[in-house]
Amino acid sequence: MSMIVARMQKMKAGNLSGIQRHNQREFLNHSNKDIDPTRTEKNYDLANDEPVDYKEHVGEIIDSQREGTRAIRKDAVLVDEWIITSNQEFFKDLSESDTRRFFEESVAY
């Protein structure tokens, strides 16, 4: 039986460059041995059309939504990173377009 997995992790400013390098596969050597570099071209970003600088992008979002004038704390949580997925059995019989739709619906939710 397949189940959906949802995991959330709070990220501070110091985490942003690391998540960016991981998500956008900017490392040549990966510490995670499960990453298959030959499949990187199949990755897609449902939030951004082009690779972005996470620190800059998050800063722009915060600046556009700020209402106060107080400085943001240095240890403030800036981003909640969500991972929504399932197990291999769930994806085994899905086409690439159905797999993409699963993730698009997850983002929409």
C-alpha cells in the first residue's frame, strides 16, 4: 500500500545557499549516493522557470510583503521547505506526465 509523505523543515538564512545548491544540482560531487547524475536532466522546478538565487529571491519576497520597519532577526526562519512525495510503488506505473501532475497538484494544494 502506498502512502503520501509530507515533510516540513524550517530554514534560516544560513540554510538557503545549501538548499539552493542541492535543489538546483549545483554540486559536481554529491554526498547523497542516491542521486543519479545521469537523471538530473529529468528534474523540473514547478515554482521557477529559471534557476534562482534563493537568498536574493526570498529577500525580494520578504521585502514585497513587509509591513513594519523593524529589522528581521538574524536567526529568523525565512522559509519552510516542504517535501511531498510517495514511495516507489506509487510512482512505478505512472507515466511521466502523471508523475508531474501529482507534483503540480501537490504545489496547488
